Amino acid sequence: MRIAVAGASGRMGRMLIEAVLNTDDATLVGALSKAGGSALGQDAGAFIGKKTGVVTTDDIDAALASSDVLLDFTRPQGTLTYLDAAQRHGVKMVIGTTGFDASQMDLITDASKSIAVMFASSTSASLNVTLRLIEFAARNFSSGYDIEVVEAHHRYKVDAPSGTALTIGETIADALGRKLADCAAYARDGITGERDPSAIGFSSIRGGDIVGEHTVLFIGDGERIEINHKTLSRVPYVNGAMRAARFLMGRNAGLFDMHDVLRSH
């Protein structure tokens, strides 16, 4: 499979490039960076001392001209620009970007009618298995328990709650037969009154180099159940992205998530 990588000047982009270069069934054919990116004009493998013959560029059409799949973990506006180009070139996309609003998600859904898209707030296989545990717990603790979601990420993360925390919230709300928009509590300050028993609370921590931590608490009288997932490096995201790319090779169109990817193996 011929792969292009977006965000080639950033840490995640470089990890994706390295993974492609070290994968027998993948070939790096494009490396994209935004205008002004530190890697522009350099060989895409220069950061690990490899000559690939692929020059990092901000010319999206050139990077996608011979690609099968684009791996994108950038920012919402950049992702949508790449998505538009991917449709023009018939290139499949693995999207790990978070922070989209509802109208932007509609654009992704519309694009998936013409190209295959795997969108996930986290491409970590273990996190997606954890979501199934959370769903099971929510169904069994549907009453008598207060539910809180706590997430922690590095100081550079720009959206809160994290996309994964919101996915967790949606998983819980669906299991309880609710809509997250109707029961989410994103902020508490001052005299808030008693806790709404139907609320799903969110707390966000930002600091240091925390890659990603998510904890769901089901808090009852006299007991507390905690389901916790910690990501210690970005390697699980990279491995999941490569797994998703292979999955998309057999699809021409459609919107998929990591559960679809995991069920295919």
C-alpha cells in the first residue's frame, strides 16, 4: 500500500513516517507539512538518517497523486483541506485528528460517500477495547451511580475535553439511552447546587508531556468502580493507524471506526 503522511513536521507525523518506512507492506510516497513547517524541502526520512527520495512538501495534490491512503493526525482545518484533496484523488484516509465540531463532522461523513474513511478519536486498540468495558459497566450501573470522566493530556493539546473523552461520554450516554448533549456537565464553578444524578461529568487536566490518560468513575454509595486507560507513548496510535490503513485497502467508500478495524482481524 502506498501511503502519504500529513503533519510531517510534527512528532506524530514523524512517528507515522518511521512506521511506514519500517513496514514491509507499505511504501511512503508522500509527506505533507503546513506552510512554514520545519521539515519542508527535506527528505521525509532525514530525521532518522534515511534517504527515501520523498521530499516533504505543502503541495497536497503532488503528495496524493500516487497515494492509496493518507494518514492524518493534525488539526481540524488542516484535516478538512486534506480531505477535500483526498476526494479529488480518490485517496482513502485514516483520520486521528480531534476537535471537530458538528458541521465539520458532517463534512467527513459526506466525504465518506465517495472515499473510504476511518475516523477515530483514538487509534489505540486497547483504548477501543476499554470502550467496550465502559459500555458494559454503564449498562449495569445505570442507576444509583454517578458517572465522571477524567482525562489528562500534555500541555500542548488545544481541545478539551479530549476527543477520546467525548467518545467515552457518547459510549456511556448511548448505553444509558441518552444523548450526551442533554446530560454532559463540562464545567463546575461556584455554587452549583446538588449534582444532577443523570449527568455525565467531565474534568480535563493539562500538563507536562502526558500522552493520554482517561478514567471513568462509577461512584455509588459505599463503593467506586474505576476503569482506567493510560497511554505511555504514541506507539499504540501509530500501530492502530497502520492497522486501519490495511483495513481501508479493501474498501472503496464508507465511514469506519476502530471497532470495524478490530472486528476485521
